[in-house]
Amino acid sequence: MKFKADEIASVIQKEIEHFEGKIETSEVGHVLEVGDGIARCYGLSSAMAGEMVEFSNGTTGVVFNLEENSVGVIILGDYLEIAEGDEVKTTSELLSVPVGPEMIGRVVDPLGNPLDGQGPIVTSERRPVETPAPGVAERQPVTEPLQTGIKAIDAMTPIGRGQRELIIGDRKTGKTTIALDAIINQKGKDVICVYVGCGQRGSTVAGVIETLREHDALDYTIIVASSASDPAPLQYFAPYAGAAMAEYFMYSGKHTLIVYDDLTKQAQAYRQLSLLMRRPPGREAYPGDVFYCHSRLLERAAKLNNELGAGSMTALPIIETLEGEVSAYIPTNVISITDGQIYLEPDLFFAGVRPAINVGISVSRVGGNAQTKAMKSVAGSLRLDLAAFRELEAFAQLGTDLDKATQGQLDRGYRMVEILKQNQYSPMDVVDQVVALYAGTKGYFDSVPIPEVLRVEQEMLAFIRDEKSEIWNAIESDKAIKPETEDMLKAALKEFKERIAS
């Protein structure tokens, strides 16, 4: 092997140019005990809460407990390779994840390592997993709609950019489906989406990835996956890592949507870690600060003011209830943090009403501020009408004879319930939603047999789009139904009604 003098000289020259006369110091301690994802270490007297430490085999950990004679560390990796007596050293760094446009379209673990087999992710920036939420002065009110493409949500519990809307319900009632519909509906709307799978089965996460790939939604989505088989520390950090990745885009002036699926599993992982660390248990054995665990996460969702670039981060946390128990500890905690909730009811789901949204309990605390004028005008009375219909329906089950007006109200209610049904992964454009809800509330479907309503609705929307495109375009450009547009719409619906009657 021949040595090239000029190459050696250039390397030496570079080293001299970049030489910095500084000494790196790190405190070294030893592992006292290890097991179940945690380690107790001795000798790290200057370690700080939240600081990263490194074990002798290269595994990283995070300082979780600061005690008088030892430090409790949660291990981010395989704790089975760490033994009692191993060396552990401080790094003087906080836990951070890679962020940037390079992450889009990738599937990563909560530490930012790729899981999709598409090679390493090379990013120029990293961001701490835990950062303070924007203050009140750094925010602005939520006024811009974030369309989910689901009629029942966009009409009655609208979501705005920068809002936190909880999706809550029993298992297998369609919570993840609603979140995925919202992600799929952001196609072409310049919104970066982050899906955090926390404590889900591996097959469920694989199904989510495949669904997003089928609908070309991976082009603007980052997936942070932490499956049920992963250690508890990774499940605990997954939502914070996803929030950090979304925050990068928010502070760059972009709009982001993040889904936490689900925070019940994260709370359980946190409970597991806290009990192993001998932290005192509180209600349902959760540690006392489990509320803070979720509040500091969800407060990071915001609509920033114009000085900071007017970016936004919209959060859709998911909480799983047991037997519809909304008043349990974790559900009540998260309900009190968020700006509204979408409650999915098993009885409706099994009755074929999908999405199975219970209109009575579901609410958006942003309300009409996150709707276009067109949607506000058609959806204004929809919630009250449906609530009145549910009361009448219960009354009608008694078998009493009803007068003509009451029977008419019931018939229209049944048809509105049909109109609000929607197949999964088929979000609708907001103009189509407005036209369908306008036709329903004004009684244009009253003569259509109930099983035929969805088919006729599709035909009607195709008729408006293809043959009366000027109406469609007017509603889209004005974001409202002006009097002249309404007259044209009435004439078009009348023409369509006569056509299907013949």
C-alpha cells in the first residue's frame, strides 16, 4: 500500500485548522440494578432531570428520578444487554429527535431511527423532544377551518387549525378511521401530517401505513411507530417525539396535523415506569403528575401569531374508553385539556350509523369560528334538529299514533341520519358536503326511500358537479351561499328531483 504525501498533508492541515483546545468531561457512574426498562445508577451526582446518559454498550437512557444516593434512568433500547456494575456516563444533552423535510414519507421509531427499510435519514437539524408550549401572547385565535372531509364532523363539531379535538370511544368504534380520514383529506392542502402510533399492535400500524400509501397520503405524512411490544419508555416518549417533528414545520410557518393514537396506552406506559421507579401511586395507580404528562403535550398545539410565521399545529388525541366510561380518570383529564371531543358510540356503530358520532356528547369549543359561511348557514340548526329527532324517535318507539307534522319530522330525521353516514377513507369536499346538507335540511330527500338516500345523494352531487358546475364553483369561490347562488341551487335541486321522480 502506497502512501500519498499530499493527501496526508491535507488531512493534517485540516485537523490543525479545526483544532479546538477544549477538554470534554463527563461524569461516570455504575449501574446498581436494572430490569423492566429502568436502571438505578450510582455516582451521577451532577446528573439533571431529563438529561441523556450513555451505558457502556452504547444504549442511551434518560434521567427520570433524582434521589439522594442514586439516579433512576429509563432505558431507551434493549435493557437486557445492560448488567449490574456496567459503567454509565452523563452526556449534558437533552433527548432530541431528527426533524426536517427529510422525515416526510418515512416510518420512524420515537428516537427518529427509520423502521421502513428505506435507508438512513440524513437531516441537518434536531429538536428536543420536550419543549415549552407557546405562550398566550405567541398565539392567535383559531379561525381557519381544518376540513376532515367527514360531514358529521365538519358540520357539527368543526375543527380549526391550531385546535385540539379529542376522539374518544370504546375499542373498535372507528376512532383511528376518523383520524386517517382527516389525514387523507389534507391531500393537496399543504398540511404536513404526523401519525403517532403509541402502544398499538404491529399489525394495526402496518394497516395504517398501507391505508395511507393506497391514498397517496404518505407523501405529506410522518409516521412515528411505537408498538405494544416496544419497551414502555419508547411508548411514553413517542407522542413527544411526534410533537417535536410537527413543531419544526409549525415554527417554519407551515400547517401541521398530528394524531396521537392513543394516549390511553401512553398513560399506561407512564404508570408502568413510575411504579417501577417507586413513585407514589394515586388514583387508579397512576402517578399524580399524569395530568401534566398530557397537558404539556397537548398545549404544544397552537395557531402561532403572524410575527412567528402564523404556522399551526392541530392535535387529534385519541382516548379509548371501557364500556363507554367517559368519567374515568384519563378520559376526564384529556377532555378537560382539549377544545372539544368527538364521542363515538358502540350502539350507533353496531346499528350501522358510521361514523358513529353521538351528537349530544360531542362538542367543539371553537364552533362556528372554524367553519366557512356556507357550512355555517346549512349546519346551524342541524345539531338541534338531530337532538330533537332522537327524542322523537324514543317517543315513537312507544307505539303511539303520531300527528302528520311529527311523523314528517321523524321521516326527515331518518333521512338526515342517512345523509350523515359515510364510508371510511372517502372524505368529501366541503362544497359537496354543503350541497348535500342543504338538500337534506330543505327536504329534497323527503320523498326518497330511506335505503336509497345515499345512492340518490351521490347522483345529486354528480349532477351538480357535472351539469351545474357554476353553482359548485360559486360556493367554492365565495365560501358562502349568496342569495343568487341559493336561487340557482334551488332550481337545480328541483330539476334533479323531477328527473329522479320520472
